[in-house]
Amino acid sequence: MDKVNHFFTVKEVSEKLRVSERTIYRLIESGKLKAVKISRKAYRISEKGLIDFLKKCRT
């Protein structure tokens, strides 16, 4: 059975990490946080992408 991947909005991730939305956009633009662009202005961050980012930050 396939696992369903949960996606977060930029706002949701910023609230979880307690940083500004602009910081999340900067992380996406720099390639440090993987995201999927779903429209001209909107991104979605996968749960896996967020976990991978957090693991990199810990080391």
C-alpha cells in the first residue's frame, strides 16, 4: 500500500518552525528547503522535505 505524503503550506511551516514566511521563502529559493511550486506564488512543502531539512540543520 502506498503512503500518502502530507504537504504543508509556507504559512504552516513558518508557524511550526516559529520563523517568518519570508524566511521560508528564502530557504526555498536557496534550495535548502525542497518545495513544489503549485502556482505563480504558492508553494507546498512535503513532510519528507521538512524532515530532511530539519535533519540537516541538526548536524
